[in-house]
Amino acid sequence: MTRTFVLNYSGELPKALNLERDLNEPQRAAVVCGAGPKLVIAGAGSGKTRTITYRVAYLMATGTPPSAIMLATFTNKAAREMLSRVEALTGTTVGHVWGGTFHAIGNRILRQYAKLLNLAQNYSILDEEDQRDVMKVCVGDAKLPTEEKRFPAASLLLDMVSFAFNTQQPLETVLERRYPHFLEWLEPIRAIEQRYAAKKRQANAMDYDDLLRFWWVLLKEQPEVAQRLGAQFRWILVDEYQDTNTIQADIVERLAEHNGRNLMVVGDDSQSIYQFRGANYDNILRFPERNPGTEIFKLEINYRSTPEILAFTNASIHHNVRQHEKTLTATREAHLLPVVIPVNDVYQEAAFVAQRLLQLRDEGVELSEMAVLYRAHAHSVILQAELVRRNIPYEIRSGVRFFEQAHVKDVVAHLKVLHNPLDEVAWRRLLLMLPRIGTVTAARIWETIARAGDPLERAVKEDVLAQLPAAARPFFKRFQHDLRALRRCAEQDPPGVLVQAVLETGYAEFLRAKYDTFQSRLEDIQQLAVFARSYRNLEGLLSELILLGELYGQDVAAGPGADRERLVLSSVHQAKGLEWRVVFVMRMSDGDFPSSMALRETEGEEEERRIFYVATTRAKDELYLLHPLIDTGTRSAGGLLLQPSRFLREIPFTLYEQGAVEESRQFFSD
């Protein structure tokens, strides 16, 4: 029989840990709560990180050994910052706290218990590039008959397999819902998945998913280990619980079965916006159902935004049915109402935003204190061009600058070949996109067509096929057919139509097979077509693209303080957790925001409204929402009228100011 001795804490809390001074009442209640499952619903700007930090500090200061605390976060950086603050509050080392990402914590546990799972303790961890390399070998070993139809790229196969595991869905279901164009390859993909798993075991290696997989298996198949780990981690805390997937939630809730259910999960269900990555909204929504006796704390005091902005955001998110009800209240004084501004089209939208940015800068708001947010990265292309023309420095948080993106460069290569058939670099780029054509074959084809006076005319001749391996010929014949069609289009149609025509070639199939983000890249090219519509001929468009491309690749001059003074352009997803004094939200039209594709998903509208909530709660002082009235894009050829976003229409008129844009010659001057 084991005798247990309890070390009781006695004494005062460290002076730095002043709960009365540093926390409001709801925060303090969450920090000093007792045992059992806890759900902390932390509204935007309500001090979530402070609450978690003080909770860990309080546990340590009241006698909990650091090694008995697990703090799971979504980045190791977040864990380091929180624990550094804990150290300052408690005056004691936090080196033994189990803090970090799920993958980092899983790795530490698996190193201890690997043998119980028939794993070698010295396993390697594959990074993303390593994973692609292994998957490519597996595809090559499979010797698939891909002469006629493209097979998904290795990175796309990894996405399929990973999503199926993390959401615990059958691979067939994932293909049906997310990749229906690859359903015909279901059985080969299954076989490759099994081959990939075997390759990893042979190499004594794990990928990121394996760190969760084997941790999960360990808890399920080794109950004594689960009990031991539960006893070790007397207190488990999880940050951003709304972003966890099925496996992550199951892991921590299984552990909590063995520690008295001392599990505190913190997050905001209204900011659950990562379903496309596998996040399971029900993890936070139904946490109390899965953990009977859960005590719920709501942090609703917002320290970021004005009362007017919060009233606007509250009115929007209250339209969601499935949620933990809360109402944010402001600590700041009254200021300006949000402004909803109709604009003629995306060109006027970009012009207005650029001019208002300059006006605000003249009024004393630094560019770095302003941000322009959008639902999709493609929505920024017209604005980026306008910012470059007006010499307004900016940085992109939603990806690389538009004209530096690989798929945009691919389309531009098509245009270059049509305009200047002697452009060898553009030709090589196009040729290397074709299956079964490598650098040597591409060079041989170029040498053949370059000897002609017109390489474009020569490239579509039948005898060029003799230069290719037999397996590549069907794809090159399709390429020749596409070149003929594009050449006819270039001769008779404006540049905007020509850009759109590229998507009717085999290039769309190339995008679909190579990228998980096929749809967003498709939207990028459609926005490039919108951009191209303002040019009369291909020469003018290409000249502008090259000049803009050069500027995009450099820092736009900003004068003194340029290193600090930089506007932020970001998708809403990338802006989560950030804040600015002034926020512009673009493309607030139905079909753009909310996204028409997302609306086809189950409960898609509610997630889109949560994305809108995240966007509006980034603003501290001023919020501008713009909606184009005329569709100048590719959704319609006739410039149909657009409806304002349903998220704008459902908000009472009293909660915002109606703006208007009047054009003048001065308005468009530089």
C-alpha cells in the first residue's frame, strides 16, 4: 500500500500576482476557480491570454508543481510568451511546465512511451518537404496509368490523407466533399496512403499527424499509461479550443478522465473560422455536454473597440443560432459609428480606400495602425495595383504579393507567349507544367520551335510530337489545341477575355491537380481578368504587369520611417488575433462575403458570419465596410447589380452611418 503525503501551500501570493488590481471580476473568477471541467468563453478583446496566464501563475503560486500543468496552444511562440509572463508573475522558473503545441507535447510523451507502441525511441520527424518527398516516391512506386488524366500532386495527397485523419472521416467521404474530381482515383489513393504509412515505419520516421495519431493510440490502447499521464497532469489548459480538431479534443478529454476532469478550455466559439482546416466547431459548442458539471465563465468586457463598433458586431453575431450567447460591452468612451459605403465597382472601391488611407495619415493615423481586410486574397488585386500607383507602402499578411504568386505568373507566361513568341523563359515555364516533360525535354522542344521564324506557329505542328516521350504526347496534343484557341482569342478579344480563356484550357486541370487551394487560385485568376479589363490591348496590359511586378518585388518608397510605416493587407483568417485603429473591410457583397462557395456547405452561413465577426472586431476606433454595386468580374458578363452582403442587411440602420462616394477629377488625381 502506498502512503501519500500532501504538501500544503501556505503564505501569500507573490506581489506581482495582484488579482484584484490586474483582473476584472469574470477573469478573476476563471483564474481562482476550483477543480472540475471549465469552459471559458472569451469574447474578442476580452483579455483571454491574460486570463490563461494568470490561471497558470495562480496554480503554481498555490502549490501546484510546474510539471503537473499542461498548457496546449496552437503555436510554440504563444506558449513561450505566456510562460515567460507566468515566470515574471510568480518569480519562479516555469521550465517544467508542459507547454507548447499539441504536436510538441505529443512528441515529448511518445519519446517516453515509444516502445509500448512498437516504435523506436529515436524516430525522426519529417518536415513538410520530407513528407512530400516520401509521398512522391510512393506515387512513383505505384506506377499508375496517368497518361490521359492528371493524378493529384504529392502535396495534395498529403492534404487529403491528413484531413481524413484529423477529422476522423473516411477517405472516400473527404474525396466526395472536397475533391470530387479525384474520386475515380480513390483506390490508388488508398493504396498510396498505405504505402506512405509503411515507408515511414521502414524509415523510423513520423510526420506531424503521426505525433497525434500515436499519442491518441497510446491513450486508447494503454489504459495504465493514460491513468499515469492523467495523474501527472493535474491541471490541463487548452487555448483556442474552437480551433481544435476531433483528435486533439479527444486526446485532452481522455487525459482529463484520469485527473478528476481538471480541464480548462478557453476560446471564443464566435471566432471558430477554420473548418476548412479540420477544426470541429462542436468541440467548444458541446463541451459541457461531453463533460457533465462544466462550469462556464464568460469574458464579455472588451478593452479594444469603441461601444459603436461592439454594438455593430453584437447585432451581427446574434443572428447565429448555434452558439454560446454573449454580448460584448466596451470600457472605452463613445466615438464614431461604423460606416457602410456603397461604391460603383471594385475600381472605385480601391480608389476610395487608397484616398481615405492618405487622408487618415494626414490626420495623424500611421499606416501601420490601419488594415484592409477581405474574405479572399484575390479580392486585393485591384487595391494592390492602386496602392503601388499611389506610392503607398504595404505588407501582405494573406500570402505573397499578387503578381509574385506562381499561378499568376503561369497565366502571365501564357500571355507573354502569345504577345512575344520568342520569349524562351515563358515557353519553358509552360512546357514544364505538362506531365512527363522535364527540363531536358522542355529544352529539346524549345530548340525545335525556336529555329522557326514564329515559334508559336511551329509549336502547334504535328511533327513536334516526335520530340516527346510517348507518355507525354497526349498532354502536349491538348496543349497544342489550347495554344490554337488562345491565339484566336488574342487576335479578336480584349485582354480580360483572354485571361479568362486561359482557365478554359488544360491549365485549370493543372491547378486542380497541384493545389489544395485550387478554388482560391481560380478566384485569383478571375480577379486578374477583372484587372485586365481596364486595358485595351495585350501589349498595354503586359507592360503594366511587368512594371507593377517589379514594384511589387521591391519596397515602395515611403520616405522617413518607412520601416515602420506600412499598411497591412490581410485576409480575415490571417488577421485573427490582431487589431488596428482603423479597419476597412472590402467586397461586402453577397457571393464575395459571404463566399458563395462556403454557403453551399452545411452550416456555412453561420461560419461566414463568424468570419465577419472576426473582421469587425479587429477595429479599435474606426470601421469602414465597402460593397460594390456592379459586378465587373467574371460571375456575370453583363455587369449585373450586386446585393449588399446579407450580413450588412441584417444590421439595424441605427447602428451604422451610411456613406457615399462622389467622383470628381481631383478624386482620381495622384
